[in-house]
Amino acid sequence: MAWIMLSIAGLLEVVWATAMKQSEGFTRPLPSAIMAVTLVGSFALLAVAMRTLPLGTAYTVWTGIGAVGAFVVGIVLMGETLSSARLVAALLILSGIVLMKLTSP
């Protein structure tokens, strides 16, 4: 159950990071509100997952999901550039997430 909570927390991190970008420095109310709600939810689920999972594993996986998710959202929805170097970097982060999962109790 902790891994499910952690995965949802990571996905919520992608949502709040995207909403933060769309809030244009908190000048747009709706994206700002979405960011605040999903940020709280993400942190709450991370905290619940940390009851069971080691700190280093939980935090690394959470930030990794957020980083790779934001990378994908940036490319797919916001027209950011996809280069081979950025793709390799994202794949390295993803491989780190998988390795953390495989080596955690």
C-alpha cells in the first residue's frame, strides 16, 4: 500500500508543478488553487508512505516521478524541446527509480 500511496504522491507532484507553471507566478487563481491542493495532497501521501518506506527510497522515488513526469508534460503539453541528451537524462532518472524500488524492503 505504501508504494501505491507514493506513486499517487509522485503523480500529484507532476500536477502541482504543472499548475505552478500555469499560475504565472501565482497571478492566476485557478492554477494557483490547483497547485496548493495537489501540493498538500502530494506531501500528505508522501508522509503516509514514509511510515513504511525508508526516507531515502521514498523521497528519491517521489522526486523522480515528479521530475520525469514534469519532463514528459513539458514536452507533450508545453512544447518544450526534446533532445537526445534530455531523453538520456530522463531515462537515467527513471532507471534510478526502478532500482530504488527493486532494492527496497
